Amino acid sequence: MTLKLSNDKLRLAREYLMTKGRNLEKEIYKFHFENGSKKSVIYELAKYQGENGGFKNLGEGEMQSENAMDTNMAFQILHDINASSNEEIVRNGINYIMNSYDKDLKYWYPNLKDSPVEFYMITDKWANPCAELIAYLHDYQELVPPHFLTDVTEQAMKKLQLLNKDGWFATLCFLRLADRVEDSLRERIVDKVKTNIFDLIETRKEIWSNEYCAKPFWYAPSPRSPLYPLLKEHTLPCLANEILTQDEDGNFILNWDAGTGEKEWKSIITMEVLRTLKNYDMILL
């Protein structure tokens, strides 16, 4: 029998977000669990968007300047709430993605401080953030010149062969791209990921809560995920472990030292786990 998050534990997680979480995650929670407003999520997310359309200070990238890493995080949220291409936040964000592309290197800098680019960044580590940014260009392709979308997608498929066993986040970025491209490209990406997925994920439950590791449910965030059949025997126990190790304050625990970003990451991770548990019908609503 599949373990589920109880009503009491859900209320505890909600209380944590509402009292200690960021305003952004508060509105995301309301959207997914309380019929909250899409506009309220967008209103909070827009506070992280700069005049050039990029995002900053969301958790992954620089706090003071717009960057590709935080822009990816923003579009994860916009995709998740099914934001329309008519939204100003989307249009400005897509413009930022296109305008920040280095046409000579065929590359997006993760952060401005990453210039000049080391060779490994445009080879083994290219996909994070580049493959994911291309995924969002596909999400809103009506805003993207067709030739540009074709060119960057072709570049992504060339870089796919470089995906290696050290690429936790590169693999996630490619999987997000796979969700948005035509079937033949999706199959190529998924087949490539399958070749080394067990070199990436941690399958030992005693490690999941105690050491920074790639958790199985990252790569199969819902039963509809293409890797779910392959990872099912590890994904469900990993999600059950999230339930069993929920902190007494209500948040789902971090398995790394987030330093000064602890508050933000507890908020982000708590919402991420709740969304995934909901996808798997592992919450007693």
C-alpha cells in the first residue's frame, strides 16, 4: 500500500509556507491546492523580473543581476501554471532568452560572472541552462522566430551526445526539453538519458535525507514522465521517504547546507515535494 501524506501533515506544510515561506511559494500553493489565482502567482513572480525581461534572486543564480539560471526557474513556474504567451511577464522573459544568446558560442551564460566561458561549460555542462531555455522557447514558440528555434534545437541535439554521468542538472534540463519537442527528438533524448540514469540517481534510502544526491523523483516528477516505468521502484520509496522525514515545522528537509539561502530553499523544496506528491496521488486531500 502506497504511503500518503496525511491531512494533518499537509496542514503543517501549509502552515510552514504561509508563515515562513516566500510569498511566491504561498501563491503557488494556493494555486495548486486552494483554487488560487494565476494572476497572484504572476504578480509575485514579476517581482523577480528585471527591465530586460530576465529574472534574478530566485535561488539558482545571482541575486543582483538577471541571469539564465533564475530565468529557467521562473519559466518552470510559468509552465506549471500554464501562463499564456499573452502575459507580459512571458513575452518579456522570452525576449530576454533570445537576446541573451551568444550566437558565436551558441550558448547562454548561466550568470554574467561566468564570462569568459571555460571549455567544459560549452561542452559537458552546456545543457544547464541551455537545453532548458530552449524548452521554454518551444513552450512559447509563437513568440520565437522559427529559424532561431530550429537552430538552437539542432544545437541541443548535437550537445546531447556529451551528456555524461556527472550531469545531474544537465539531464534534468534535457528531460524538460524532451517534454516539448517532436516525438523523434523526444525519443532520442530519453534513450540517451536512460543509458546512464542509474549512474546519476541515488537509490539508497539511507542517503536520500543525509547527503546531497540526485533523488529518483526528480527524473520522474509524475507517473506520466517517460522515465517513470524505469524508475518506479525507486521513485515511490523516495517520495515515501520525503513524507517520513518531514520536519516538525512542516517543511520538507534539505539534504545540503543552503547557507544564507536556507529560507528560500526550504520554501522551494517544500512546494516542489508537495507538487510531486500530488502528481502521484500521495496526499490525503
